[in-house]
Amino acid sequence: MRQLILHIGTEKTGTTSLQNDLYRNRAHLAAHGVGLLTHADQPNNRRVASYARLRPAHEGYDLALARLGTDWREQIQAAIRADVQQLPAYIHTLIVTSEHLHSRVVTVEEVQQVAQLFAGLFERVRVVVYLRRQDKLAVSLYSTALRDGWTHTTPFPQKQPAAQDVYFDYEQLLSRWATVFGADAMVVRRFERSDFVGGTLQSDFFHACGLPDVVEGFTPGVQQNESLTATVAACILSFNRTMERMGIPREAPQAASLRGQLIQKLTPLFPHGGPTVARQEALAFLHHFQASNARVAHRWFDRDHLFGDEMTHYPETLPNIQIPLAAMDVMQPLLLQAMQKHGLPPAQDPQHKMLRMLNALRDIPLKGLAPAGTVRRVGLALQQQLPELSQRLLAVSDQMRAAQPPKPPAPPAAKA
């Protein structure tokens, strides 16, 4: 009997790391009769979700697929079904893992598209899903949003509750998939380390799939997609806003490349303290799902509460995070690259350039420097690339310093 394992996330439950581990251990899986798709855009098999999505495409990924031709869905279907039909006879289980089945397949009709894609190819289907407490999911998702160039300042969606439910309401999520595949096909797990069989997500996943023998000899890799720390998140937010003001789309290849470089350079400098929210804000967000979480707990776990209520990792009030000079030293040359290519006006007037540059940098404070020092630091950074603008900024800095009132003399030292 051949079975299909549909691992649908949810997002921010270790899916990226698990997917990379699965494809890296492909030979080990095959030795245990387990196969993976080849033509669904590995390792996250996003084409499965794109095939199922019935709403008009508005994301770059789906728009690119649409350019394959009006029959792009038929092309995806043919390639994926061929993958399955060409599996060796000894492969008894196919794992299809994609967190996009959680986030982008959001109606019963779209879940039915997933079922139709694999219709007649398997005798059994299991739907494996991990649930993470909604506030923790949102905070983790915020790091991903910043990596992708977004500029919102809070992890929690500023939308009406009905819009939040599509993504965060687990009762609706489980209902969609159980309606199509049946409640008996659902394998629902909590994304809590204390729940993991064997102590790791990888071990727990294979036990959830009914494949415990795969665990021995399976080699996990380095954790992927870790959350940004508070300082790095603040830097990326300022960087994203600057790029936005310069009119550079967040999807532009150069913007994505510069963000990646910035994160890679800043993370070792500021490795501690994840982006966070105030405790009351997290409680208010989580409260919206209290009733539906209780129903999920009763139906799928036979317990009163789906998650614990620990909130002490959130501060009562948020700290005021300023961008340190070491971070600015990293950010400045990357911003200059973007400005030289996209952001400077065609006019050669140095004053025009100066105003444009200062406008682009206005959200990036320089910790520990007075205003004159800030202008001077930017001027020095531009000496090679924009000498006229640099000279103007240095002159303005000198004028600002000259206009400052003299410091009062220091009081005499106390006699011993």
C-alpha cells in the first residue's frame, strides 16, 4: 500500500530546516522506502500550493508561474504526477512538505485541488500539521517579513479579526483539511519541544508519519530561518524604509541581495535578544483565539487548553532600541550602493543631492553622536563616491558646530 504524507506546516514551525534535512537525506529516506517530489520546486514544494490556489495571482512567485502559459496548472499537474508514477516500486511513502499549504491554501475548494492533484495515486493520505501558539508564530513571522523587505513596525497584523482567522485560526485550518481528507487522516501536533518524541522535531515528525525506523541514521543540519535579534531587526526595518523611500521595490533582486548581506554581517555583531513586543499587546492578540484554541484542544488533543499561558518572556514595556555606530558602519556602504544605482536625482546640484541623502537617512539615528557629528559622519562616508556632496556636508557640519553654544567650564575638582 502506497501512502502520501502531506506536511502542511504551519509556517514558523521549523519547516525550512526540516525540508532541507529531508532533501539532504534523500538517499537515507529511499533506503527506508520513502520518496520526495522532484518537480515541485524543492525543498518547500511551493508549486503544490500554487497549483491549488484558485484566487487571482498577486505574488511574484505565482505571477512567474502564470508566464509559463495559460496551461501552467496543467504543466505542474503533469510534472508532479509523473514524479509519483516514476517512483521505484520499493517506495511505499511519499512525503510532500510545504508550509505554503497552510498560508496560501485557505479555502475548502483549494484543499480539494490538492486532493485532485494526487487523486488515484495513493491508497492512504496523512495530513501532518504542527501548531504553534499564535503570538509566538506572529513574532517569528515578523523576522521573515523584515527579511523580505516589509516595513510594518509590529509583529501583529493590523487587520480585522476575520482577516487574521485565515492564517492564525487553527480551528478553521484543521476543519478545511479534515473536510476534504477526513478527520482520521489528520495528525495534529503541538510545536512544543516538551512534546517532541525523541526530543527533536525531526524525530517527532517521523513518529507522526508512522516512520520511526527512519530516525536512526537521519542527519539533521543547522537550524535555518532563525529569528532576528532586536538590534538587527531595528537595523533591517530602517534599511527597508530607506529603500522604500528611494523607490526601490522590496522584490528587486538588488534589494534582496543587500538585505541578505546586511543580515549576514550584523547577526554576528548583535547575536542576543530577539525582536519582541509588550506583554499586553501579545495577550490582546492571543485572546482573540482563546475560544477556538479551546475547541481545538478538546477535539484534537482531549485537553482543556491548547497551549500554556507563559508570558514572562515579554517585557511590560518595550525598550527604546537605537542603532549603534557599529551597525551604521555596516549599513552605510550598502545604502550607498543602492543610492548610487537607484536613489540619486539626475540633477547635479550638490544641495539637491544633500537633501535627498538626508531624507533617505532620516530614520537612522547615530547612537552617541550630536546632530553635527551625524552630518559629519555621513559626509566622511561619501568622500569617495560623492565628493561634492561630501564637501557640502562637512561644511554644514562645521557651521553647526560653530553655532553651538560653548560648553560651560568643568567645576574644579574637589580637594582631598
